[in-house]
Amino acid sequence: MKLNKVLALALSGVMAVSMLAGCSNNSGNGGQNGEGEQVPATGIVAVTNEEQKDNKVNVPFEYSTELEDDLTLAVQVKGQAATGDDIAAQLSTIMNVTNNGFSGLSGTSSNHATWVGTTTAIRVVKVDGNVIESVAMKNAAKNVSADLKNLIAEYKVGDIVYKYGFDGDVAMISVDTVDGGVLYYVAYVVTCNTTKALAN
């Protein structure tokens, strides 16, 4: 009888330790495991960041569930017949952001902002044609990478250097159509922070 009690206690201890060890790998710290290592980006984030590899300046995109919610609402408001630009306009209203598109973003080769501040640009890519999700991701990422290929890191005016720092959010949703197909919407939000300093 004593042996059974001892075995039961030992088994309970082993189970408790294994449960704690299992919990330590899911620490809820934003994509990192218990040892502080970054979990590799997957899905639309990985595809978008990979597509930019040949651009002079890369925007580090992260997935945003808040953007996903706003994108879903924008598609519901505008309907499936709306273009990507229509959805982007609705999204900018929902987010209360002035959106001049990627061409109006500070830090492009055509827009050398010579003031300090932040600009935001929104782009929504709509992919139809009943393609699979991985193809939709690739198509959207290629479009956005082409839009971002003219980003620059800095612009010099006399003794002043204007530096452009970029951050990006991305979200993707799929919507079933009445004819049994699927539409994909990918929303990209890029923020440019312009600073200035004396040239070296």
C-alpha cells in the first residue's frame, strides 16, 4: 500500500514538472520562445519581407490583428465589387489616417521631405481569380515591393541630412464569393519618420 502511495506521488511530481516545462515554451511574449529567440516570420509577413530583398531600403513588416479587423470592416462597408483603392480609402477613414498612397510617402526618390515628422501610406491589394492563398500572398507582395523600390534612406540638402525610417504593418483576409470563389485582400500600412541632422 505504501509503495502505491509513493508511486502515485512520484507520478504526480513528474506530471507537474512536465506541465511546467511545456508552459515555459509558450510564454506569450510576442513571438519569442522562453530563451529569447525570435520565431521566424511566416505567411504574408515572411513573403512580403522576402520580396523586398533586392530593394535599396526594406520596410520591416509585422502582422497586425488590429489592421486585420479594420480591413474586414472596410471590405464589409465597400462590398466585394470595390477595388483595392476603394478599400484603402475606406480603411484610411476607419483608421483616421490621411492617405496619399505610397507615392506620397516621405522618403521616396520623388518626395524628398525636407521637414521633420511622420507620414503614413495605406495600400490594399485585392487578389481574385480563384488562386490559392500562397499565390495570392506572392502576388500582393510583388505589387507592394515594386511600389516600395524607390524608397531612400536619406537625402542631403547643404549641410543637413534628412533621414527616413520606415515601419510597416500588414494584414490579410479572405472572403468567399457568391459563386463559390475566394477573394483575398492584403492591407499594407507604411509609416515614415523623417529626422534631420548635420552632415558629417
